[in-house]
Amino acid sequence: MSTITVGLDGSPESLAAADWAAREAGERDALLRLLHGGEQMRYLYAPLAGVPAPSALDAQREWAAYMLRETEARLVRRHPGLRITTQQTEEQAVPALLAAADDLLVLGSRGLGTLAGFLVGSVALAVVARSPRPVVLVRADGSAADEQRPDATRTGSTMGPHRDVVLGLDLEDPEDTVIGFAFEAARRHAADLRVVHGWSPPAAYGYGAAMDAGVNDEPAEQVRHRLADVLRPWKDKYPGVEVREQAVVGGAGRHLVHASRDAALVVVGRKNRRSPVGGRIGPVTHAALQHASAPVAVVPHD
């Protein structure tokens, strides 16, 4: 049985992440693990200076246990039959989350609105940069209705068609792990898949040639053919997924942010590479994490 782990600290964004993770666990018939790390115990006690006294630590542990029980009970009421387990550890949040990563990690991220997008905390960024498993970041104000297309009255409905899954695809490094995650997400939710690839015209087609309206036709057609070639075997594997391909001029990050406004999920990749200060997040993925208005799945790959 697959396991989805969500990090909980009692904040609104982590509770929204738990709701998203519960819906996803139901779709996957997976076990949902609610995890509270020791470092997260400082959430309610941040204004206090110095090291908490033993009584304060005891109170934090009791509060964490109560928060886990209440969250579990709420999710069971909303999702009858969902299998849930809870875990409370005094290990710091980042190593605890990384150690618990089985199939998918889900974390909350404070939403700052449509334009500002995510305010990604240090724990979330550290986990995203180092996790060997996919990580999904969920906004505090996200809901099940946001995953559905609006009806005629432009209001969300949990019974309507699912919004698109959006995949940011790098044709220079089209990783099967990332593409497969996006196709599987679209299949599971009966959603369309929108594939966005950002590219820049060759230098020979630069400013001086830009006045010719047809000068970019040939390289643009080549990019579209490459995109179609990469996706063809995946379309054959997932014949039920409707795919829309977009080869757009300019950085992929801003196009993904724009596409996220009508998406249920944005999927981006992160290359597994180490630096002296830890893992790294590429510019496109970083832009999606900071500004996307839909949940963002970051899929690591070699």
C-alpha cells in the first residue's frame, strides 16, 4: 500500500495540506500519515525567548498530540473509510519529513493571493530541495472546490469537471519520472493535461530579424515537432488523457504561473544534484513555488 505523508504544525496552511492529502489518498487508495516534527512544536511558542521550560515542552507535546487527534477525527468524518495513521516525533521537522517520505510528501505554504502566490517557508524549501520523493505544496486557502471548473454561475463545485493538470516540460531534459507523474495525475482525476514548454529563438533570429513576422516560423515548428515526439509515447500509454501542448516563447516560469490560475495542480521537476550547501531548486521550479496559485508538485529526478 502506498503512503502519503503530510507535515502538520497546526497552522492553517498545514491543515489545508492535510485536506488535500486526504483527497489524494482517497483517489490513490493510499494510507495517509499525519506527521508532527519536534521543530514544529515551536509554532505556538515562537514569541517566547530562550529554551522552553520542561513544563512548556510537556504542554507542547500535549498540544501536538491533541492537534493530531483532532485532525485525524475531522478527516475521518469527511472521508469515511480513509486509512489514517499519526506520528509524533521530537526529531526536527526537515529530517523527520525526509525520513518519513514514502510515496508522496504534502506540505502547507502560506498563500499571499493570486499575484504574490506562495510564501514558502524554510522547512518547505529545505524538504523540496532534498526530498527523494515528490513533494506537493498547498496554499492555506485551497479547497476541493478550487480543483473543479466553475459552473455557469462561476462558482466552484466539487461535482464539476476537474481543472487541468499543468506540466512544465524541459525539452532539453524530458525526464520520464516527471512526465509520468503528470500523466498519472491527469488520468487519476479524469483531467486534461496541459504541457507548457518555454523556449527562446536562436540568436540568428534576434532583434534585427524580429520585424519579419514569419522569421520564427521554422524554429517554432521544430520545437512543436520535438514536443510532439516526446509526448507521443505517453499519449499512447494514456489514451484517455486529453493533452494540450503549448510551446511558448520566453521563460517557462512565468507561463506556468499564468497557467496555474486555471489549474488544479502544477507539476515541475527538480534535478537531484548536490551543492556544498545542500540541494538546489532550479529557476523554473522556484518561480512556480513562489508565484503559482494552484498546488505545486515538485518531482525529483536524476
